[in-house]
Amino acid sequence: MGELSPWHWLIVAAVFVMLFGAKRLPDAARSVGQSLRIFKHEASKLRDDEEIAGTERPAAAVQSPQEPPTIPVALSVEDQARRLEEQAAALRAQAVAERPERPNT
């Protein structure tokens, strides 16, 4: 009962054809194949980059240590609202300053 017989696969294929139509299935298969090729290409590039980075790692270890990243402090809702209002006011002032003057008619 756990395995699928050829009849089960035939029924599943027929349901797919009925749901998606005979025209869309080849297009979908082509798209999936293209996506897999792109994924394999990118994965191999990533692996090559890691191999190159692995050979250059000792030279990078000689560099001076960097500052540790700062942990952002969570702002209260009021502080977030105040900052957003300040940014909006600055953007409005900038838009007004950049607006071309219209001649009075």
C-alpha cells in the first residue's frame, strides 16, 4: 500500500494534464529545467569562490582587526514616530526648495 503502481502514476499524470492543460506542462517543465541549470551554475560558482577564498584566507588574517558591529538599540514607538515625522518634514522642505517657481499670471 505504501508504493505507487504504474496505474497510480498514470492517474496523477492525467490529473496534471486536466488541471494545467497539455500546452502549459511542456512550458512548465522547460522553466523548471532552466531554473535548475541556473541553480547548478550558481552553486558551482559559489563553490569556486569558496575555493579561491580558502587559498587567500591567510593573507586576509594579517589585516588589522575591525571594530565589532554595534547592536542596534530598539526604539520605542514614540521615538520611531518622531524620527519618521522629522524625515517627512525634511523631505517636504527639500521638495519645496527644489520646486521651480511659477510666474504669476
